[in-house]
Amino acid sequence: MNMLNQSTLLVRGLVVAFFFSALTCLAADPDISKLPPAATKQGVTYEKDIKPLFENSCLKCHGAERPKSKYRVDSREATIKGGSSDDLAVVVGKSEKSPIVLFSADLVEEMEMPPIDKRDKYPALTRDQIALIRAWIDQGAK
């Protein structure tokens, strides 16, 4: 191999290494210490406790008709399943790892739900509401 090819390979290797290093820094884990603790209420269910929360802030964009990112929250099953990313939105038993909680608590930049620029129309969930969602997930997402 000549000197030019070796230099090109070295530069490409450094660029790839830098790129993956930068991605690792950008994809840092959310600071879950900023989450409200799970609510103490027992027997939390989707139908009784969670669906009513979503009706005010989430269903306009994540309902049955043209759901954004193919994510629906109009049923328990759809809420857990997630959307177009193919990742679960609810990690049953682990609310601190559930994207629906992290996004609702504004812990993932650019994935805040509802989007910050739409909160005049769709109000953000309160800390108490997020705590109730956490309790639902931690109790088995029934």
C-alpha cells in the first residue's frame, strides 16, 4: 500500500472514530433524577387514570386519525407499543426507562411532549400527572 492510501485510511478512521465519539456524547442518558417520583396511588389503570390525562394533552396528535410518528395513546396496547421507531414507549415495570415518561418530563432534548412550541394549544403534563403515569407503568401498566 502506498503512503497516500495509508494516509487516506488513517484520516477516514479518525473521522469515523470522532463521529462515533460525538454520537456517544450526544446520546447521553437522560438525568432521571429530574423525574418526579411515582405517585403512591395503588391500582392505577389505563382506562380509569391514564387515558383521561392523555385526552387533554396528547390525543389530538396521537389519536386514531393520522397519529404523529405513528404513535397512538388511545388504547393501553397502542400506548405501550410505541410508534414508527419500533421501540416500546412503555417499558412495563420501569417507568424511568420508558420514553413516554422521559419525553413528557422534557428530559430528552428535541423530543419534549407535547412539543414546546405547541404548548399554548396542548398543555404539558404536570409533575403529578407524570408521577401517576410512572405509577401506572411501575405497577404493570394495566
